[in-house]
Amino acid sequence: MGPATAIITLTGTLLTEFIGDRLKLDDIREMADQRKARPLMEGIGRQYGL
């Protein structure tokens, strides 16, 4: 899969008291640009895989 072959949209709420601030979103975008597999999990710990 190359760049721009799949676009997904994730909806949710950024809870700054638990995760940080809007700068964390920049970190997440940078991780996405690296195109490495990352774990995806819910706040309750449910894992959706890599």
C-alpha cells in the first residue's frame, strides 16, 4: 500500500487530562507519516491489532 491509497477517519474525543494536549495530535500525525504498523486499542484496553 502506498501513500494516499487508503484514507480513514477516526472520530473521538481527546481527553487532555489523560493523554496530553493538541501537540500529541502532531505526534500521532508524525507516526502516521512513518508508515509503520502501530497497535490500535480502545481506552478500555480492547486491542484491534497492528
